[in-house]
Amino acid sequence: METEIKDNDTQPPHFYPAYKSTILRSPTKPLMLVKDFIKDLSLPVFGESCIGEFDNDLTKNAMKDRQPIGERIKVAGKVTDQYGRPLPGVLIEIWQANAAGRYIHKAEIHDAPLDPNFLGAGRMLTDKEGGYMFYTIKPGAYPWSNHYNAWRPNHIHFSIMGHQIEHRLVTQMYFPGDPLFEFDPIYQSVPKHARHLLVAKFRMDWTEVEFALAYEFNIVLNGSKRTPFE
């Protein structure tokens, strides 16, 4: 039986059989409530010293003098709490497939070509206004073994390390109008009223002329409007 979802809840159920991994990952015993004082415990604080010059530019952090293949894009937004207050100094890490839908991973099953000029991972700290910005390549769709002829929509994985334990989030960002949405059980597992929270907004006014298209993806780390967990 799938976990009941309340109208104001943005999170997917723990058990969603169409997404086969949840069969093994979902809890088999009642969840334990976390005491309030544990929620308030601070997470590690990261400083600028842990960020490299090109860590937020995935078009340069593999080979800064060589460009990866694909559609160059800019992904930017803000990280806030449930009250809309910006969260500065938050560590954001992203990882993704290349333009052909291939990850640099030993367990990769897709036979699409690797791009020697693209690592597919980056990180940065949010600024004083909670803002962030990455340059990257639009990832390609790729097959996976969840079901017959299964394909993942174009997406970028996000890991956000906030200030408290309840500000820890791993999620995915999708692109508007993807035809694979209706066939993807990971996307479909998110409550229908909350799916838009995972879809970036195309921003023509943020594009860089003759360089990169732009997408806005804002992240809320807690509360009833929090960004869905992956």
C-alpha cells in the first residue's frame, strides 16, 4: 500500500512500486519521530577554501581550455527556508549525464559516448542572498533498467547541505516540456500538485547573448512548500 499523501505535502511516498528501487529502499517498520532538539543541530560549516576556481563551471572544470560537446546552459536560483528567507553559505553540489546521456561511472550501463572534456559534477556556496549559479551542458536522456524501454527525462541532480539537519536535501531538477515526464516513475511519484517544484523555469532574460541559455531553479529546504526529496 502506498503512503498516504496530504494535499499540502510536497514529498513523494516512501513506497512507490512503479519506481522499483523503493521496494527495497522504503521503510519496513514505522518511522521514528525525530526530537525537536535534534532538528536544530547545526551541520558542518563550509568556507570558500573548499571551492575551486571552476567548481561551479562544468564547461571548464574538466579541461578549462577545451569545451564539452552540447547545449551550453546557465542554471541559477535561490535557496531559502520555508518563510522565504535566503540561506547564505549553503553548499550545493550537482551531478549529471553529459549531452549524450552518459555518466562517468563504473556502473554505467548506457553505451553512449563519454566526453573527455566533461566531468558532469560541480559545487559552490550560496551567496549572501542565498543565490547560486552554475554553467553546464544540458544533459541528455538515458535508458535505465526500471522497466521495459525505460528512459529518464533530462535532469540534473542536486545535493544541498543547509545549516540544520532538517535542511539536508537531495533532489532533481527537470526541464520544462519534457515528453518523458508521463513515462517516468520517479517524476510521477511526486504528488501532482508539487511536480512543478522540480521543473526549472526557462529565463530568456537571463540568457547570455551568443553564449548560454538560462534556467531558474529555486529551492526551499523545509516547511510545507519544501522542494521534493529525490
